[in-house]
Amino acid sequence: MPDPIGQAKRTTLRRQLSDQVQTSTRQRVAERQTIVRAVEVLSKGAEDGRAYAQLRSLAMSWQISVEDAARRIVAMTQKEGDDDQSDRA
């Protein structure tokens, strides 16, 4: 005989797992976009492969993940942009 309570728990667990996977996927996509922005900043028109290697090297020297290093680089670039705009005002 089917267990309706067990079935309801399994359904709830499946939904929770699905939500976690979707959230994780969105976060990873956002992190990849940040990495791409950081590589663009570092490349300055040069080869992207070298810029990515530089990003990895920075991450290792800072002892953080590549994603965290990319966030730092993007944040520094945005801060510099904000400083440039405030100098013009």
C-alpha cells in the first residue's frame, strides 16, 4: 500500500533539491560572467588566455578562488570608474 506521507516528503525533497540546483546554477553563471569581465579588464586588448592565466596567478597569490579574485578585480575597476567620475564633477 502506498505511503502518502512518504510520497509527500519525497515530493518536497525533490522540489527543494530542484530549487537548490537552480540557485546554484544561477550563481555559477553569474560567477562566470564576473570572470569574463575580469579577463576583459586584464587583457586590455591582449590575448584572453594570458589574461585568464594572470587572473589564476592573482587568485593563487591572494590565496582565494578564481571567482573571488575576479570579483575583486571587477570591484577595483568599478571603484576606479567611480573615482574618475567624481574627479570630473
